[in-house]
Amino acid sequence: MNQNNSAGVASDAKPAKEDASARWAKLIEQQRQSELSVSAYCRQRGVSAASFFAWRRRLSGDPGAGGFKPVKLVSNGPGACARSDGAIELCLSGGHRLLVRRGFDRQLLVDLVQTMEAAR
């Protein structure tokens, strides 16, 4: 039955959550196919990068997807790099290393790690 309610909205309209899921799924797929970082893509589309990551995690069905992963802390033993300047060295798969200093841009780090991990 397709009757309008007093606000002029069809009573059998799809729930907003389904519409939002479909919209975000489309945006996520378009970003994946683009050559843009998530930050650049979201800026271009006028959407929040935080919302983008949250929806990507939600739609993947994996609550940890796209988020931070467990890390292994390495002591300053043989082969380890001792840092006295308070920086953090991230050792990624494929031998990639990132040096992160105080005041880094969190979103840039997330985008860079995702890009480097995807390139392996």
C-alpha cells in the first residue's frame, strides 16, 4: 500500500539505514577504484573521512577491518633501532619502515600505512 502520511512521505519507503548503507557501499567502491587516498577522495566528495572508515569497517562485517592492528613491541636488542628522540618506528610487512615523530598527522599516517600494506 503506497499511501502518503501527513508529512507527504510514502509509508512504505525504504528505511534510511538501508539507503545509507547502499550510498556508503557505492562511495567505498568508487574510492577503491580511484587513484585517490581516502582523505583526498573524502575531501573531493565532501564526506567525513572518519565516517568513511567507520562505514567501511561496518560494511566489511569485520569490526577490526580498516582499524589498527595488533603490534609487537621490540626491545633495543640486536637488530632493533634505539631511538632516544621519542620517535616511534613502525615496521610494516615487506620490510617497509615508517618513522613517526610527535605531532604527526593521524589521518596521513593511516592513509600511508594502508597504501603501503596494499602495495605488498
